[in-house]
Amino acid sequence: MINSLFLINPSGEMFLEKHWKSVVSRSVCDYFLEAKEKALEPEDVPPVIHTPHHYLISIYRDKLFFLSVIQTEVPPLFVIEFLHRVAEMIQDYFGECSETVVKDHMVMVYELLEEMLDNGFPLATESNVLKEMIRPPTILRSVVNTLTGTSNVGDTLLTGQLSTIPWRRAGVRYTNNEAYFDVVEEIDAILDQSGTTVFAEIQGVVEACVKLSGMPDLTLSFMNPRLLDDVSFHPCVRYKLWESERVLSFIPPDGNFTLMTYHVNAQNLVAIPVYVKQSISFFECGSDGRLDVTVGPKQTMGKTVEGVMVTVHLPKTILSINLTATQGSYTYDNGTKLLVWDIGKLNPQKLPNLRGSLSLQAGAPKPEENPSLNIDLKIQQLAISGLKVNRLDMFGEKYKPFKGVKYITKAGKFQVLTITASINKYT
Amino acid sequence: MSASSAFNDEKGGSSNVGEPEYGHDPASGGIFSSDYKRHDDLKEMLDSNKDSLKLEAMKRIVAMIARGKNASDLFPAVVKNVACKNIEVKKLVYVYLVRYAEEQQDLALLSISTFQRGLKDPNQLIRASALRVLSSIRVTIIVPIMMLAIKEAASDMSPYVRKTAAHAIPKLYSLDPEQKDCLIEVIEKLLADKTTLVAGSVVMAFEEVCPERIDLIHKNYRKLCNLLIDVEEWGQVVIINMLTRYARTQFLNPNMNESLLEEGGGEKAFYGSDNDDDTDDEEDKEEKEKKKTEATAIVKRKPYVMDPDHRLLLRNTKPLLQSRNAAVVMAVAQLYFHLAPKAEVGVIAKALVRLMRSHSEVQYVVLQNVATMSIKRRGMFEPYLKSFYIRSTDPTQIKVLKLEVLTNLANETNISTILREFQTYIKSNDKDFVAATIQAIGRCATNIGEVRDTCLNGLVQLLSNRDELVVAESVVVIKKLLQMQPEQHSDIIKHMAKLTDNIQVPMARASILWLIGEYCEHVPKIAPDVLRKMAKTFTNEEDIVKLQIINLAAKLYLTNSKQTKLLTQYVLNLAKYDQNYDIRDRARFIRQLIVPTDKSGALSKYAKKLFLALKPAPVLESPFKDRDHFQLGSLSHLLNAKAGGYQVLPDWPEAAPDPSVRNVEVKESVPEWTKCSSREKRKEKKADKPFYSDSEGESGPTESADSASDTASGSESGSGSEESGSGSESEESNEESESASEEDEEEEGKKKKKNVEKIKARKPVPESESEPSSGEDVKKSEKKSKPRIGSSESESEEDNDSESESSESEEEESEEESEEETKKKKKTTASKPPSKPPKKENKKEKKEMSLLDFDDFDPAPSPSQVTPLNNFLSSSLVTDLEGLSLTDNVLSPTTIIPSGNLKTYELLHRITGEGLSVEYCFSRQPFSPDPHMVAVKIQFTNSATSEAKSLHVEDAKLQSGMRIKEFPEIEVLPAGETVSVVMGIDFCDSTQAANFQLCTHTRKFFVSIQPPVGELMMPIFMTENEFKKEQEMLLQSLGQLMGMNEITEKLTLEEKCQGEHAVVQRVTTAANLSRVPCGSDKECSPPVPPPPFPIHRFAGKTVTSGSLVLVSVVTKEDGAAQLTVNCEKMVIGTMLVKDILQALTQ
């Protein structure tokens, strides 16, 4: 399966390599680097590259390329999914996944990789099992380690692999037993220039933070599970019970995990929390244009819309802009032509507005493409789909846990299309 | 060893220091001298006595390895630490060894003995890690040692060690392919393993070592299907991919008869299948004939019926579409695409669309597969059209793929939406993407005739685009489109001709000129004029345009020489003196060809043919066409080229191979005579499968010796029992394997003994599994599955066979599974008293062999079976079902409620039914063809004046999971007559209505049957003690089980129903439960003071899933009472409480 793994930074340096079968020379990465050179953006590098003797499957994540070398047939998604798991594991262990972090914990990352794959086939990918074998670093422990000269490798032998539940280790103890669930919903939408919804759907995810002693068996039920159209679960969730009763019954992993992701039925009309009035126009003759954007709340169920941000990729031919914002501030990068307007909280009484003039390069024709506005927003304590957790029951343990549910709505890929109007200067 | 290694190390070390470091590693070359020093101090640290120093050194060394620097010169110093006590140091040494052992084979040998010791360690984890490292050291000389270690580990007690053994197999194979035969034996053995931990790894080994040995899978097929959901994610992917290939070789194409499939479809096919499949393979013609005649018209109407194993695979993989792992979802999707009947493939679309919201790499792969699928099965993705709309933020490669999918999905109805989308895409910044969009428009135009003109017009407008790429692409696409319908294009050509005045892009101009030349006969007036204009500007044109002007001139000269002769001459003259020699050459050549002179040879005669030959229209088709001959989801599919190690997905077989190869003998301790038939059968099979018996360590004699008394082997059952099966096989026919298996046998025997001892020490109750972890597995399965509750009743009882049976049959709680379970139980009870007349038994056994455990569902119930309690089969079934919970007490059939007071419901009123009135009631009798269905008695009364003909059920519209077993067609119902039939409905333990059409020869009536919740259960018998125990146990173990709910209500009984009899009657009328006789177990338990208030208890279980339903009513003074319902199905529980409350209070 997976022969080797290289971690490559954006400038093309291979700063970690791990081989599970025979060693593959670094030069194999040249094919990848070549493709990377060709691509304009790192995302444009093809995930699968065919070289004379190997196949290179890579992912780009957290500004790092994870490049695996494959020699024989293997489902590409298998590798891609695994590489993402590696990135998640690094994130889980060290708080973030970045070049510096990996370089600081080289040996530990290497050991993790050793445990995760055996002969190129995934062996232990559950974080709970790995943490049994290789303890994540903490400040306290690193102090102790330097004093005593021990490392992070578990000195008790693992038991996780052998427990009946691969994702949970035995003997978890907490003084405060707590279980928190975040219901996070993202609105993916495309609105056209008149404000009508071309496409909208809601993606949700239930993130859990469960710190419970022993082997708790939880049942989470929703008030309105019929809303959920398509779901995917953490392996701990019992499928059958969901099928028959629409409840989530599971023995949770210890700590943070994604319990489920869902998609809200497309037939339900999606409430769009904001509206955007915009016009970007250029004068028919001359090299000037005008931009005018107003954002206002629409269907917010009485909650405040926060963290509103508007991002616009302006046409390449724009030379400079001169705008004023009634609220928040804007930044403009002339190199990438990226305009970011950070509004913050939306005040229904006084709608934020950004307007001003655009000047084009002299002699450049009127831009043809329509820049689209990407909107970012956040609404606390609201799941826009109306999904509500009904109750959480715990079985199997005697104590009473603290329970909590939080709802957040965010904008996912939220786009507003524009039309660049041409206006006659003299009217 | 330590002394010698130390010595060696000193020597080696010093010699190493003396030698210059060769430039293996350019990075270290730079700081040559300092590097030296560092390595020196590393060696010192490694030699020291302090573990902390060693650890520090090892960490630095591993960091070097991780950075890709060469640390091989430290090998001698490192290798001697392999026996270090400190586990952290040891781990790092292992890491080092695995990396460098191949380069320093001789020195690596020093470490081998440590691992060999580790292999014998009592701690399973040490054994496993020793094997892991030993097998990772790529040193050819130790192959025999590895082989031995793997063999031993494969029969290790610990499933974790066995998993490691499975991982080691491909390692050894890649090191020494000659070991293949030996390794296959190990694989075969591990394939029979029943733990989920091992399953994924061994299938992976199978795929790498011997993917062609599909025959090894037969016996394990059903087990793999059933284990699948609990295997870890990565194993699931590998198993599903392998099973896809397997199914392609073993089953028939479900789509071979599509029209028939549509009416048959789904579950129904499954039930009809047993008979048909088996008859196909039955040698006995007579029996075949007999069965054929037995089978009713239904079977004849459907030539294709799905093999139950095929269905099993589809059903067990379906829930995995909900996996969080994209690879698993993709694996299931490709399985459905390649194996499922057309009507069922649709379920994967939603899951695939979900994956599109994942990382862009995942999207990339998924879209490639969706693109391929959408060519064959467009309808599947049509509802998700909008999910493929392109966002400006998508990477280009994703955009292009989405465009491909959109194009594939385009049809008459959605084309206008799609074209509108395309219009916005054309304005994108991303020029590659715009070009792809134009091509996509071209393809839409060719595929959908209605929009061809719109597309053409749109494209023509694009010709005036500023971007050269856009124009060139448009012209190319227009050119292709015009070639397809040459009769209509004169308008567009005229339009394009006009454009020549404005368009300056040379490529576009050239293309237009080519078009005019090609179709000059369609635009006879304009063409010469264009040539005239071009002649004027000839000298200023670009070269490609000039070439096309010459071309145009030549074509016009040939068709319309009268008007263009002079012009052509002029152009050719201009070309003659052009600076570009290509153009000069071309001009000279064309002049010779078209202008007839004396010198011009034979060619000029054919000039017209040369120039105006009909050019074939280019075909615009998807690059993903026919890609599905590669297994979807594979690397080969993605690259559209065969990758190394790709296993071709075979075509469906013409006729299905013998399905009985997948049969697994369920019992081991069956008396000799019951096995006879099966042995014979096996022998036949073996004849054409010579590999089959070179197997297993466990051979016949050991087995039979054990099985007579041994609980361990006796209880090793179900899918695992193929061990014994093959064992007996080898005994029968493969004497030569005897000697080979002898040593294994010995080991096996030892192990057995050990296991037995362990079991005895651990538990008084014999467990079904002998190994600790598998025991845990069973526990897990108990936690996971509902039927566990039912079967766990028997746990404390002596019926250890049936217990092991049920624990083996895994987590699945699907109906079919539990059917199988009851089936097996039945057999257990049947085979238990071996002294009974063998005749009957034999018959039964035989039936079992031929009908794959499913003999209960007769696909064509004959009318006599409709009244189930009368016939032997179903009455025995009732006993068996009851036997589930029964132990020593006598069953009391008197508690079955009389069927006299059944409530009838109206299905069809006399008036709406045009004289036909239909009523139904729930007969509360087990439905014999399928015990998981509720029997519904339907009574037809024909009060019309004419007779009604061919009454039957059609077109059932059911909620998912629900099934109907229709009653046999009533051919004639004379006027004034009444007839009753029984049909079965599986309501899936829900009160949702079953809708279907009731048809007569003239009319169709839509009707629906909605069951009261009380009818969704059937009575079971238990004693008071059992009842309490059950209630208590389930409440206690709430956490681990699904949460058996308890609902309690206080109520006041109506005056009339305060008596015991009245309460019992009302409850049993409201729900199909049986009363638990009270006080029946006074003898066996210590005397209990009589309860202050009478308690009435009722027990039952739901029909579909067999979940227990326990009801108790405590009556107190003054008609006060308390009602308690225990049922793990919350919904059923609540509804039942409501119903009983109503019954008791009104």
C-alpha cells in the first residue's frame, strides 16, 4: 500500500521522510515538485501523479504537502483519507499542524507514523489508541522529562488495541465528568445579483467534547431528527439504532471528536440570515468605476449576526481603489486584488455600507468578469436549520455528568454573484 | 550474545571511525568533520550504562533518519541495544533496525535472537511487536525464521498477534515470493478467523499474495459480510473491494433482465430465490422437476432471482455509506455500482454528493468516479444537479471535473438551467476553465438536439470575445457542430463569413475560412465574395490564415471556377512570392493539382475528390466514457491506465457457479450419520477444486476426539466451523496431508487444552469462544445487537449449543439474520437427542443442505400453508421460537388467546369496491412463510351480481424495510361468496401503514393496512421468575444494552374490569401478548410471601426484530392500578402504554 511519506513545505523542502517498505529515493519527489511549479495555487497540484515507477498521491493541508509514494494499485481515497488522518493526528497531539511543530517534534512524529502504518497498511489510527502508546507532550511533562530523562513513549504497554472498543481506552477517570456538544451549522449558498437564492443548503456537524469516567453509554436524541437528510457518523455510533429510532447511541471516545456530520434536507427552505445590496459598475468610457455594498440582516431569528466579513476578488485590471466604510475596516491587497471588508457585528438600525471609486489601468478595457462577494458570518446560539437536541442520557455509569449543548451558525461557502453594470458617464 | 556483540561493536566501531564516510548523504557531506564528532559522541552515549543517555542518543539518531540523513554507520552501536530493558530505548532501536537492516544484513542477524525470544513472551504485545519488527527486517537469510514465526503467530491465542501475523505475510512475500504456497496456507487459516481485528488485515494479505485464489473466500464469504460493519475502517475498504470482485465471479448479473427486475425488485427477489438457485445446481432431475412444479407462476415469471448471498452483501454494506471515512463510502458506492440491481444503485448518490463537501483531494477523486457513473446512470445524480455547480473558489481541476459531470447530466429538461450556469462560467477569469466550458457547451449541443441552435448562436457570439483562447475554442467547437448537421448550417456560415470583417484572431479567421471552403456549396454566393475580400488583404494576413485562403481558393476553383478562376489565380500568384516557403510550396502544389495542364498528371483528375471529400464529423464524447471497465474507486480508474497489481474486475458469469460452496457446516458435534450427506456433497465439489483441501492444521481425528466431549470445540460454531469441515474433508480424501498436519495437530491439541483450562478457570458457564479476546468480542456483540437480549436469556441455561450459535451469528440484527438464528436453533434442538429415529432427522438435514438454511421461507406458499398452525413445519417453528426462552418448564399453549374476539377492520367498503367488500383482521398466528411478518387475515365478500376474477395484490408502496408477502391470487370469487386468505406483512416494528393496490380483473383499489401497535408483537412464554429476571437484568444492564425503556403509568381501572379475568382479557385483546403464569415457580425459589397486590404479567416480543415486550399490571385497592411496560423500542413502548391504558380504562 503506502510505501513512503514525505512532508514538504511550500518552498519544496522535504523536511521529513518515512519509509515503510524499502527506501524510495527522494528524487521521486521531483515529479511532484515539477507539478507544483506548474500550478498557480498549491490547491491546483493534482492529487495523483503518475511517474514511471511510482504513483504519488498528495494532499495539501495546513500549508504543508503530505506526499505518499505508492507502487501498486490502491484506492486513492484510501491514501488521501489516511494522509488527512495523519495531519489530524499531528494537530491532535501538538495543537496545530505546521512545519515548525513537526520539526520540533521530529522523533515523536516519526514514532507516530511508525505506529500508524505497518508495512504500508494502517495499523492504529485512532487517537485514543495512539495516545496509549505515545503520550502527547504537555508543558509539565516536558519539564519532568528533561529532569528525569524519560520520554513520551508510554511505559505501560498499550491495552487499547485489545479493548473491545477500539476508539476508547479503558480506565478513564475524571473528577469533573462533563459532556459538551457543539452543533455547528454552515450555510452554503449562492445568491444572484437580485438577492434570490440560486442554491442553498445547510451542512451541520456535531462536535463533541466528552470527558467522562469509565465506559459511559450515551444516547443523544433530537427534537426534530426528520430534518436531517443525510448523515455520516463516527464509527462509535450504532447505525441500526439511528435507522430505527433516530437517536444517536454510542460509547464515546475520550476527549474531542466529531460525532456526526449532517446535511439538512434541501427541500426545506434555507433561511438566509443576511442580504447584500451591491453594485459594481464601470463607466462606459474613461477608466473609472464605482463600488457600493450594503449588508443587512434578513432572517436571523432574533439573534445578532457577528463576525461579518465580505471578501471580493476584484478584476485584475483595477489599478487602485478608494473606498469608505461606515462600519468596520477594509484592507486591500493590490497584488492579489483581494478586498476584505471586516464589518464585525451587524447593527440592524445602522446598516454598514462600503462605497467609493475604483480606477482602472489606463487604457484597459472594462472588466468582463463579475467579481463575486464571499460572505463570512457567525450567529451564536442558533442552529439555522432549527435542529434542536432533545436530551442526552447516560447509561452504564453511576455519576451524574455535566451536560451542555451549544449552537453556532456560520457561513460556509456563501457567495453573492454580481453583475458589473456599465454606466454612461454623462447620465 | 552481549559479549560477542560488544566485541564486534568495538571492532566495527573503530573500523568505522577509521573509514571515511562515503557520500551516501550529501547533506552530511557538507559538515564532514563535525558530523564525525557527533557520531562519535553518539556512540559513546549508546555504550554508556545510563538509559537516559542511550535514549538521548537514539532520539538524535531517529531524528536524523526522519530528516533523511544517513545514520547507517551507527548500526553496530545501535544494534546491541536491542536487548535493552528500557522500553523507550527499545522502541527507537526497533525503528532504527527496520530502517537499516537491509543495508547491513550481517550485523542485523545479531538482533534476531532477541526477537525470537520475544516471540515466546507471555505478553501478547511483546509477541506482536517482536513479530512486527522481525518481519520488517528485510534480510533474506532469515526467511525460514520468519516463516516459522508467522505460522506460529497465526495460531496464537491473541487476535492482536494474529493480526500482526496477517500483516507479516505480505512482507515475507515481497521478500521471497517462493514462499507463496506456504503463505497461502497461513492466509487460509487466518481467513477462517472470526475476530474483526484480524479480518481486514488478512484480506489485505490475501489481496497482495494470492488475489486469484478466489476459492479461499467461499467458506468465509458470509462471515466476512456479517463482520464487515465492525471491522476497522481501513479493513472495510479492502474487504469491500475484494468482495466486489468475488461477487462478480459468483453471482449473476442482476440487471440482465431489467424489465422483469423492475417489478420483482428488492427483498422479494430474495425470498423467491432459494428454490430456484438450488434447483439449478441440483443433479437430480426428478427433484428439479418436482420443485419446479411446486414453484408457482411467480417464479416462472422471473427468470432472474438474486442469490441470497448477493443480497446479503448488498444489505450489509449499505449502512457503511454513512461512514465518516471517504474511502469506505467510495468502496460501498463502487460495490453498488458494479453489483446492485439498477433500481437500487440510487442510494449511493447521496453519499457521494456528501463527499463532495470534503477536502479538495477527496472531491477530485469522487468527481472522477461520479463522472464515470453519470454516463451510465444519469438519473441517479440528476436530483443533485445543483451540488455540481461550480464555485469561483474551486481549484481548476475540480471545476473541470464538475463541468464534466454537469455535461453528462444534461438532458432535455434541465439543459436550460445548465446552459444558464455555463453562461456565467464563460465569464470566469480562469481561461482553461472557460475553454472547458465551451467544449462542454459543444457536447451538450451534440447530445441534445433541441438546444443545438441556441448553443450554436451562443458560441457564435463568443467568436467576438476578446480572449483568443475563447475564440479559438469556440470556432473549433462550432466547426465540429456544423460538421454534424451539414444541411442547416448555411445561416451560421453566412454569419461567420460576416465576422471575418471584425475578428482579428488568426486562429479564428483561419477556422472560418476552412468552414466556408468546406461548405462552399451551401453558401455559393457568399463564398466568392469572402475570397475576394481575403485576396485583398492577403499580404497582411498571418501565415495560418494565408494557408486557409489558398485552401478556400482551391475549393472554390473546383466548384465554381467560373466566378473564382481569376481570383484564385491572383491568390496563387500572391502566394508564389510569399516570404514563407510553406505558403509558396502550398501554392505551387495546389496550382498543379487544380489547374489542368498538359503536364499535370493523373492526380488532377481526382482533385475534387481530394479536396471535397466528406470529412468525418468528430465525435464529441466524454473522456470518461467506458472508464467503468476499471473498478471504480481504484487508482487504475483514476489514471485510466492499469496500475501495477490491479485486479481486473471480471464480467458476470453466464451461469452462476454452485452457490453451495459458500455453505458452512454449522455443527461439529452432530452425530456421524448426519454428516454423511454433506460429506458426499463435499467430495463432489472437491473434484473440480483440487486446491480446496490442502488446508488447515486441524485435522479430523483431533476434532472428533475433542468434539465428543469438549465444550470449547463443541461451542466453536457457525461460520468458524469450516475448520472442522475442512478437517473432515482432509480425513476423507487427502491422506497425504495427514502427515503435514500432524505437528500442527499436536500444537492445536495443546492449545485446546490450555483454552479449556482457561475457560474453566475463568467462567463456570462455558463461553462460546475459547480465546479471551474473542470472548470480549462476543460481549461487544451483545452490547451492539438487540437479538442478544433475546438470546442472552439462554445464557444461564444448559443449552450451551444454542448459545454459542447465537453468539456466533454476530451483530447483525437484520431480520434475515435472526431467521437464520432461529433456524440454527431449530437444528440444534433437532440434533440434540441423537437416538431419535434417524429418518426424520435425515430428511431435515438434507433439506437444510439444499436450501441453505432458509428452508422456512417457501417462496410459493401453497394454500394449505395459509392456515399455519395446522401444518407440521410451522407448528414446529412455533415450538422452536418458544424454545428460545424456554428451559425446563412446560410450555402452556393454553395461554394463546382465543381468536374469536379478533377485531376486524375494513379495507374496502362495499360501495367503493363496486360490490366487493374486504375486511381484515390480525389473526395473531405466526405467519409460516416468514416468522417476521405479521399475519393478516383478509376476507373478501363479493356482494355484486357478477363474479370477481383474479384478486391479487399489486404495486406495494412500502416504507423502507417493510415487506409484504402477498396472498396467492384468488382466481374466481363468485357473486355472494366469501373467501379468506392470509397475507404477511413485515411492518418493521412500526405502525406505519402498508399501502398497496388490490386488483381485480377490472379494477384497482388503493388500500392500506395500518397495524395497531399491539399487533406488532407475538406472545412468548416465560415463567414469573424469568420475567422478573429479564426485567431486572435489562434494567440493570441498561447502559451496555440499548436502553430497555421502562414506562410506568398510574391508572384507575373501570369498575367492570377490576377482576383478574377482565384485566387479562383486556390486555391480551389490546396487544398480542401472553400471560405469564403467576406463582408457577414457587417450588424452585424459596417461599416468597404472597405479594400484597396481584400482579399480572404479560410477555411478548416484536415480530420483526424480536425485542422483548414486558407488560405488568399491578392492581391495588379501589381499582387503582399501575401499568409498567418494558420495551427497548421506545416508540412501541409508549404507544403500547397508551393502547393498554385505553383498554383498561374504557
